[in-house]
Amino acid sequence: MVPRRRRLPSRLRWEQSGFTLVEMLLASGLGVILICAVTLFAEVGIRNQHSTAKATDALTQQRVGLERMTREIRQATSFTLINSQVVELSTYVHQAYDGTNATLRRVRYDCSNGEVCRRSEGPVGGAFTAVDVEIVNVVNNTDVFDPRPVLFPTWVGITLRVRAEGEQASARRIITLRDGVDLRNVER
């Protein structure tokens, strides 16, 4: 008698398609590593974006302060250099945002404490009455105002070396803002 062959189930007879357990474990491990790397890059990007946005906002505030200084110095009818960090001037100050009601006022810009530039205001010939306003903060230089010629200036250069608030005072993070103003209304 001839032994009978047992029939293999049909699923074992043909080549199986699919993945082995080892392949699945390897693919899962690689997938987890890939997801962790993408998450890490996204987190670093979000952190850098937040830092950049904060620095940009701070520098925008510094630039607005510089523009206010230059506008008021340009409109000055008298200009006195106390030293390279402090100037006093008589200038037209707009009381309303629409540009009307300009009043001649005495203004002082004081950047002498090494960190901020403050603006004081009062009547011409009188004491400063308004509360000091911080115009520019985190200033890293002592030579802010540079009049030319020194004796009877017709032009004033303004240089502010600033950095974003909260940033370390490293040289690569300091930005220099410069502007120059013709003293076109000052009587000579």
C-alpha cells in the first residue's frame, strides 16, 4: 500500500505575502525614531520663531524711539549738547495724533545711565514737568549724540547700539541703529 500524502492547507502551499515579525519590529522602531526627530525639529523651530518674534518686536520699539528722537531734533528751534549722552532742545510737540496743536516745548533726551534713553518735557524756559518716558531701552553705547560741527552744530548724528530685551549682551546679537538730522530750524 502506498502511503497517502497529506495535503498541506492551501494557505501554506503558495508563497505568503506580508511582513515577518522582525520586519514589523524594525519598521516600528524606525517610525518612532522618525517621529521623534520631526517633533524635535518642530519644537526647535517654534522656540526659534518665538525668540525671533520677541527680538523683532523689541527692535521695532527701538526704531520707533529713534524715529521720535530724530523727528523732534529735526524740528528743534534750539539745540544744546550737554554731552554725548544728553541733549536739550526746544521743539514742536504734537499733543494730538492728527498732527495738529503743535506746541513749542523744552525736551531733554538723556541716555546717560547706560541702559535706557529717557525723554523729559516741559515748557520752554521752565522746569521739566512731564514724567520721564523711556524712549529706547537696552542701549549699549555711551556716544549716542554726535553733533557736527561741535561748536555750532548744523547736523546731529544719533547712534544706538541696542539688543532685544532679555537677550544676552553678546556682540553678535547687538544691532546698531543710526540716523542723522539736519538742524534746519535752529537759529544761528
